[in-house]
Amino acid sequence: MIYLDNAATTRICDEALEEMMPFLKEEYASPLGQYSLGFRANSALNTARGRVAALIGADVSEVIFTSCATESNNLFLRGFIRNLLSTGMDPAHKSISIVTQTTEHASVLNTCEDIAREYDRVRLIKVPVDRNGFVNEAAYREALKERPDVVSIMHVNNETGAVNDIKRLCGLAHEAGAIFHTDAVQSVPHMRVNVREIGVDALSVSGHKLHGPKGSGFLYLRKGVIIKPVLTGGGQEIGLRSGTPDVVACVGLGKACEELFRHGSEDRTAARAASVFAAGLKEVLPAAVINRPGENMEDSGNYLSEIVSVSIPGGDALSIIPDLDMAGVCCSSGAACSAGRKGVSHVLTAMGIGESLAKGTLRFSFSRYNTEGEAAEAAVIVGRVVKKNLENHGILFK
Ligand code: PLP
């Protein structure tokens, strides 16, 4: 199989798996245990936290382990709003507003909508994106005039790879007096993200997108930003995420972060493979539309090369994907983490891509484990399979 669905999840790296094994077998104590086995588990947790913090340039006290990025997003958004609602907001501050954008992942979008439904005092402003998938600057500035309390804008879009200029968006939000959160699930695996440099107050990351284990993730919360916990209990993770820490998952996440840091953003293996794939695809399927501005993958501006979104005019992704699977290529339609969802992607729709083209959109996403050879081979397979699929549906495709 040629696995090109790394934006959905990645293969765990051997180094992480190896470090996790003892904690699955003999080192199973709770890190709160007051005996040597517990002390060792606690020390492993501290090491993991240090590695995570080093990857994003944070202090160890600013890393809260969670089970996934969905949880990190929920913890921050719900926790922040709950804190505002529960602490002495000055009476002039009648309503609370959240600003986000229309192309966020469901774990941000649905959470914001849920919060707004739950609390009458919370108002949600969804800023549109431009046709390339970046935050619409004019609309964003307009939303900030409302002096929102919190802004949540993703760094890299999971369906298209569009990279928002988070440093600038965060600066504008701060000028307007808002706290800024970013979902960095798709950026951290591929680019150097330093929280001090970009200036964000909170940031969510998922372990399984960066060659760590499923069931791992973290929230970066800048010192001084106050949230209320969503889970109450024993007060683990500085009182913000109760529950016995999953040492195995944290150890794997920590090691995967260390490996990522070691490989560094200069590791262009995945980007090169993606470029080979995109170039090959253009040759075999010239009528396919690669959803990004610019011709050359490596030069396509603020787009992550590692995510290649391709629309097949007249095609149906849900019928092409099983054919590709049979031919040995794994890919997805839009956001695989909302699998089962049959509707047209809200991201492509927000970018103004018509329903029929959006329906025929496939997402191929690359990791450092993909080679240029298999990328070239995948392009040929995709060309062949797509043509055959369309032919079977009576559509002639160049
Ligand atoms: N945010 C983005 C941008 C994603 O792409 C995903 C998953 O694809 C998530 C959040 C959710 O991550 P997790 O599976 O760790 O909850």
C-alpha cells in the first residue's frame, strides 16, 4: 500500500514505539505512586513534557497533556469561556464574543457553535475565507472591531494545506484586546512553530499526526492565561485535566516530538514526495484541478506542500477512493477525521468551490516516510484509476 493519508493520521515512528513498550509492560505504575516504580513513571512524564515544550519553544509549565487535539480545542475554548462566565466580568461586559473562521476543523467549529448555543451571553462570529482559503482580511478586521474576548484561527487547513499568517492575525487580535488560540494540528508536523515567535496564547497539537500514538495530544497554554477545567477530579495537569495521566501515550508523544525536532523543518522529504506526486498527476490527468494558487508545488506561497487537494471534474471522491484502495493507494476525501460524513466539504464550499467539483475532491497527504519513488508510482496509479472510474460512469476524462 502507498499511504497518502497522513493528514488523517500517521504511522507511529519506531523510536516512539520503542520508548513506549516498557511502560505498557513492566513500568505500569501511576506517576503519582509514592514508590520507585511511580517515581520512574513520573520522571518519564516530565521528560516527555520537556520534549514537547522544546519542540514549540514553550516552558514545561505551559504544556497540558490531553488525549487528542479535539480535546485540546475543547479544553481551551470551553475552559476559557467558562472562566469568563464564572469570574467577575465587569457589568459593562454584557456579552462574550468568539471569533473563528468558516474553514476550521469540526473540533473548533462545532465546539464554538455548541458554546454559543449553550450560553445566551456568548456570540459567535465566523469570518469567511477568500477563494484561496485564507482568512478574509477585511472581514477579520471588521470582526475585531467588535472587541472579541477570544479568537481561534487554525494555522494550516487540514483539507487544502492553506497556511494562515498566524503571527499577524494574532498580533491584530491582541491589538483588539483578544486572547488568541490556534489549532496547529497540521502545521507542527511540517514546519517549525515557536509559540513565542508567533505570539499565540494557546495552541492545540495532536500526537497521532506527527508519528506519535493515537490517544495523545497537548494544549499549550501561555502562563497567565486562565481557563477552567472541563474535567474535574484529582487535579492532574495543573488542575486542568484530571485523570491518571496516560504515561504510555505521553512518552510516545514526547519521543515523537523529539524526533520531529531532530528531523527539523529542513527535512523536506515529505514536501519533495508531494511535489513529485503533484507534477506526475498533472501529466497523467491534465484536467484535474490542484486546489492551490501557483504552478510549482514548492513555490505555491502560503500552502503546505505536503497536502495535495485535487478536484476531478465530474468525479465522485466516494466512488474513486475504494477503487484507489483496491489499486494500492490510500487517500481521503476532504477531512478524513469527519469520516462517515457524506456531505460536501464545508472548507471547499467556503472557498467558493462549486458542489460538483467539491464532490470530486481527493486529498493526498505526505509524511517523511513517503519516498519520491512511491509518489511517482502513486500518480500513475491515480491517473489510471480515475480515468477508469469515470469511464465506468460514462464520463470521458483527459
Ligand atoms: N484539527 C485539525 C486541523 C485536524 O486536522 C484534526 C484531525 O484531523 C483535528 C483537529 C482533530 O485531531 P484529533 O484526531 O487529535 O482529535
